[in-house]
Amino acid sequence: MAAEASSTLKMEGSSRAPIATSSTSPAPVESTAVPERGEPFREYRITHASNHRDYLLHMSTPTSKSKITHYVGNSNAIGKPAVKLRLGETKEGRLLGVAIFVPLSNNIDIGFGDDPENLSTTSWERLENLSISSNTYRLKIGLGDSSRAVLWKRTHSPDGSSEASIFSKMSMLHLKLIDEATGKLLATYTNHIGLSWKNKGTIRIWEDTGDEAWIQTVLLTALALIERNVRM
């Protein structure tokens, strides 16, 4: 995997420290779209690291075997990022991005840049909560000369399958990422259902934009919502 995020994907927003704001976005579009049959473009299996709060991401593709590509640090310390996405297998890996839970709000600020730990110079964009009950969040991003708004939403069947077990369908922790304008399915998160303490779940990315920054955006926003749901 490429280490650097491509410059063609840009967050729509200015550099600022995270502050609480009110939600003014339109109601989300409900999607019935399901992925085409076949394997996703990339799959990231999430397992707990030796520090049980942290995660390791095991990436695989239809043509490659699974390998650890990212370390995810989670923290509930006041004034610190809730989630840090790092490259590699350890917490010493290069920091790619951070997520901060906005005080007195259900919004989440996402930051990328050369030095994401320098909160005053990082470029931030808001993952805006539209609905607490349906766990719906909106993010506006740019890709090349175009831009799009995407929605993370709760779902009972992240892969669109009618064959999922009743226990899986009852889970309130599965998520799907859709294009707000078209309803196209872009990515999913399937929460692990079972007795294993090590497995957390799986992020699947269905759309290949050819841009590593898109991958990092999907991963960090999904991981931020996973951590948010752990605390609720």
C-alpha cells in the first residue's frame, strides 16, 4: 500500500481547531443499493492489538493475501484525539490522521496532514451527525475537480445479503457508506458476531477511486464511528 495520501483528494473546509457547531444539513437519502456480487476492492479485518483498546488492520484484496497495514490507537483521554490511524504494525508508525469527538456535540472532526498531532495546523473536516437514532453521519469531500457528500449509516445487512444470520441482522453496530446523491454503496463495516475476543469486525471498500487518500478517509471515518459506538 502506498504510504502517502494522494493530493487529489481534498477535504472541503479550512484549517481550524475543532469546535462544536449545529447541524444544518438536509435529511439523508435512504439507500437500498447493494454491492455487485463478487469480492470488494479491499477488505480490512480488524483485530484487537496487545493493548486491547487498540486495533490492527489486516488488509487483503482479491489478488493478495492478508497482511497488517495499519495500527489504530484509541483513547478516551480529555483533550486528545479519540482515534489515531498509523501506518504499519506498531503505535510508533507514521501518523496518517486523527479523529476528535467534538465536546457538547455528536459530531466528529477528522484531520489529515503532514503533522496531524499538531491540532492548530491540521486541516479539519466535520463528520456531521444528522441522526442519533439511526446513527447517520455526513461528510463532504472532494475528489479531483469534483466533490461529493457521503453518508455513514447504520444497517442490519451491510453486504446486502438475505442469508445473514438472525444474530447478525439484530446487531445495531453494522454500518454502510453511501453516496448521498445517488445512494451508491461505497463501503461497509460488519461488526464481528461471535465469542472471539480478538476479532472486532471487517471494513470492506467497494469503490476503487485509484486514490490512497480515499482509502484513508474511509478507514478513519469508519474507525471513528466504531469507537463512538463502543462508548455509547
